[in-house]
Amino acid sequence: MNWPGRSVFGVDATDGTLKAVHLRRQGQKLRLLGSWRLPYHRHADPEVGAQQALATFFATARPDTFSRIVLALPDAGHQSRTYVVPAMQAERVSDLVRYELLAELQTPEEDVLLRHHVRKGVLEQQVHAVAFPAARVAAFVDGLLRERLPFDELQPPGFALASFVEHQQPRGRDRLALGVGECATELVLLRDDGLWTRHLPLGRSHVPSVAHLAERLAIEVEAAVTFLLPRDSRFQPVDLVLTEEGALGPALTTELKRVMRLPVTRFGEWQRIAIPEGRLAGNTTAIETLCMGKALGLALAGLGRARFSCPLVEGTPRRAALRLLPIAGLGLVLSSFGLFGVTELAWQRERTLAASLAGDLPGEMTGLVRRAEETKAEMNASARRADGLLALARRRPDVLAVRSALARLAGVLTSRGAATLHLDNVWLSPGDAGRPGRLTLTLDADPALATDLAARLQAAFEGSFERVAVGGPSVAPDVSLQRWTVELELP
Amino acid sequence: MRLFSILVATLFLSAVVSFLVAGRPALQRSRSEHAALLARLGSLEHALQTITPVSYAEAEALREERSRLDELGNRRLDQLTDARHLPPLPGLEEALAQTDLEALGEGQPLRQAIVQWARESELASACLRRLLADLAATGSAELEALQRLEQTTLQLEDFDGIGFELVVLGEMPDVLDLLERFVPGRGEPVLSVTGASLRRVEPGLWSTTPRQLASPPVRLWVRLEAYLRRPIRVGGG
């Protein structure tokens, strides 16, 4: 499949022979894909013959939808002018061209098809204008549509010939180009400041000899120069470019050199157009390259490489629409994927939103807080229970501490000598939660022991109990004795 | 070209159908879900104004701490009530028959009171049987008084408790031995002393060596509590 705008068929069927080339643009390079040549000048009705040749060509070449088809519009009766105007807006140029041409031709606007091509300059611009009989254009287009012959645009064959010459040999000087066909000749006067074209109903099949044809052509050229070009400057062509069927043989070249006294140029090998080796599409031979000037110019116009491009009629809308098919298809594919994506995103968003803060989250949070409070309360109750059981269990060492305290006291008792020392009472107060147990010993001692009894008692119990407090002496119930107390804090 | 057109058309048609069938309803549902989410968000904000949220980790930590404390309490309870190495308590009648204490002789008021208290509850019965067994195990101790107390100092959820106050006369080793029998860790009922006093009876006869502490009689006053594990109430609150 060709990418739209990169492949062009240039087809010329205006001079008794259909000539067509298929060009493809690859970057900045042009590549010839095929060329066709179908003579129809022997047909009784040249217009019908041209349509049949076109039908045969399209049936043979089968151009695809994406290849642009540029046809040459038969330019019999057309008028060509060049105006040099100051730089101005495009709308004003159109108005100027219409005014000037209509005034010059003295023809109602609805009877002519006016088109122009602008070559812009810094201070002034050249406007190459053409006027075609509207009725002929309409009849030609109707014939194409009736025969279902595809085309994308119609170009003037003279402009195509001029573009071909400029493409092959851009010189920028006065030149003369002749496209001599079997039934007609296209005359192009090229000057640095202008372009003039003229259709000559004179071809190779109309005259008995080449010499006669050359003389007739010389006369027509002189007349055209006189009629078309402004008289304030001279037209001095440096050469004569010969193409179409007249260029196939050397005879016309020789005669034209002789008659017009100008060097004649034929393009047997094309410049800046790659011709791949091997068999090309079409039915032409290498020598027939000499006669493909206008077809190649039309193809250059379709590729945007023509110096003089002047689309006269746009092609069938169906082809334009079909050419948009890749873009439209791409758009549809993208739209399809977009719709699929939107669908998937909608699903995901729905699932995400449904999953966000799903369920009764406030209720769940409240329940969680309530359960945490309940757990805290249960934890406190468990802690109280464990503490209570611990407090109960700690009463065991408190009770057993009595024997330990008595054993410590025994050391003091053994060292009392003959002095009296009684243990009057042992009071046990086991500990409770947060409160240590206490053991209180009440002693009645001889006053003779008072000097160091406190220290001895203190030393006896220290290390085994958390805190030891020895109190006394005080008055004992037995007045001959002194009362001492030892308060022990149980571990 | 025709195949390409058909493929593109099919793809586009399927996309349109899928969007109409699934995507568009999903969009509508997502709009309603968005509105519902906003409503849930509002109620969540309202709830956050009234409560301080608790994370699942915090709640789990609280549950673990509660379990740890429960386990700690259970271990302490098992240690307190472990009676694997102790002989079973005798029955009340058997204990009374074995005792030779004067205060508990036939017809004595204290004996009648003990029988009466033992009838009131299993806890009192178990406590009295333990007391009688411990008194019987100490040779010279003589029960002078036994009085029941109304309240206990510890309120334990695992136990029912009862208090007693008793006065025993005996030699120092015997009363010390008796006192040291009133400690937790000797099976049920769990006994614990809440207050005790050892007072010599005859100060003039106080000995000079610890061994001879046994010579004079000693008056032991002890206030103790007995705890018996509460029966498990199946299905109870």
C-alpha cells in the first residue's frame, strides 16, 4: 500500500498518444516505477480515442487508491498570460488576474475557467494565468466521470511541459519547448520573468513531411512570440527543448535546428529521477523516455516538485475520501482502543471505588474501638487478678521470714552473757499489694546491754531484710529491764 | 483494502458494543460508587470526630497483652493450688476423731461450732479440715480459741475466701511449725496469714539458746484466710 501523496501517476492524453509515468517520492529522491504509451491518434474521434486510451491505461496499470492521478486537461483554445505584479495578498492577486484576463479576453466569466500560479518574489511576483473554455473543461470532466475514469486533479499540459524542462535543466534563461505529438503540439515559451503556453492543433500526423512540420512549427513559434510576449523585451531562447513523439526520431530535431537555428535538446536520460534496473511496469522502451515530458511534468506536479503547478479541477471526491481511509482507519483503531481503554478504566475505577472505604468502615472503626476498650478492661481485670494472686503468693515468704528473723536474733542472744535479754513478742504483718510486709520484734533487755545492743541488733538483721529500724530503749513492763523494738521490712 | 476496512469496522464495532454493554454501565456504576464513597467518607469523618481510631496492630497488641496476663494469672493460680505431692484432706468427722485437743473434745462448744461452720459451706468445711489436720500434725500445740471472720483482705475472682482467727499455745518449734503451715502453695484451700503474733508466756523462763526457745510455752495468735477455687459455671456470665 502506498502512503498517500508519495506515489503519483502523471497521465497525458492530449496529443494523440497517451503517455503515463508512475513516480514515487522517497524522501528527497524520485523513483520511476513504470511508464506507459498508448497511441490513439488513428481513432476517428480523438476525444473518444483519448477516453478509450485512458480506460485501457487504467485497466492495465490499475493505480491504487493512494496513488495520486494527475491528468492533463486538453488545452485547445486556452489562453496563457504572465503578469508581473507587486507583492500583495493572494485574494487581491486573484481579483487582479480575473479582472485582467476577462478584460483582455472580452469573455463572460462564467464561460472560462481561470486559474493562476504565483511565483513569489521579494518586491514583485510573477502570476502565470491560464483561461480554459469552461464548456470544454466541463465536457472533459463529464466524460471522465461517465467512463468512471479516476483522477485527482487536472493540470494544464503546457505548465507540465515547462515544469519538466525546469526540473531536468534549470537554467533561468529564455528557452523554447515544443511537445510535438501525433495530433497536437504544446508550445512553451519560458523566460526568467514569465511563462507562456500555446496549444497548436498541429502534429506529426497532420503534415506529409518532417521538414514541412518544422517549418510550420517555426512559423507558429514566431507568431506566438509576437502575440504572447510583451513587446518591451526581446525573447532570445538559448535552445529548443523537444519532447513527445516528435523527439523520438532525429529527423524533426535536424529540421528544427535548420529552420530555427537553435540547438535542440532532447532528454533521453532523466536527471534526478532514479530508474531502477530491471523490468518496470508498463509497455515502454528506454528510447521512449524522450517523449514523456508532459507526463513527467504532470507527475512532478502531483508530487509537489513542479515549478509551475496550476491545478485546474480537483478530482473525484470518492478518491479523496478513500485516500483518507488510512487516517480514518487509524483514527477508528485508536478510537476502538480508546473505547476498550475507557471500558477497562471504568471497570477498574468502579472496583477501586467500591473497594475504597468498603463496608461499614465507621461502624467497624467504632466496633474496633469498643473492642479495644473491652480488651483494655479485660486486660486490667487480668492484671488485677494476676496481682491479687501474686499478693497472695507473696504471703508465703513473709510467714517464713519469722524463722529467719529468729535465727538472726539467736546470734545476738548467744552473745549476751549473763545479762537478761528476752524476746517478748513477734508481730507479723504480711505485705499486701503495694505494701511490703513488716516484722516487729519486741525485746526486753538488761540495761547493761544498752551500750551496744542497738548496733548488734542492727548488724544482725542488715543484709537479710530490706530495712532495719531498731528502737529503744524504753521502759519495759518489768522495770528492771529496758524495752527494745526491731522493725524489719520484709523483702 | 476491503479486508482492512472490514477488520477496522469489526474492531470499532466490537469496541462500541463493548463500551455500550460494559463500559457505559461501568461508568454509571463508578459515578454511583463515587457518590457512595463520598457518603462513606462523610460518615467516616463524622465518626472520627467522636472516636479516636485504634489500629488493628494496637488492638492485636492489646489482645496479646491480655492473653499474656491471663496466662500469667493461670500459672500463678496453678502454682498456688498445686497439690500433687500432698495427701488428700481427711473428712471433718475423721479429723475430729483423730484430734486429741482438749478444746475439741466431745461436747466442747468449739467442736460444735466447727461442725456447725462446716455445714455452712464447702469452703468453711475444707478450711476447718485443713486447720484440724495441721493442728494434729504439730505435737504440743493446744488450740485455745478459734473464731470465724466475716471478711477477707483479698478479693480474688478465682477464689471464694473465708477468714479465721485462732490462738494456739505451744512450744516455740511447734507453733512456728504450725505458723509455717499456714502459707500458700500447699494445695486447696489456699491458706495465708494476714497477721500473726508470737508472745512468750513466761518471760522469766526465757532460755539463752535458740534450741532452748522451746522451753517456755508460746502463745500464737494468727489471723488467716482460706481460699477455695470457685466452681466453673458452664455458660455463666
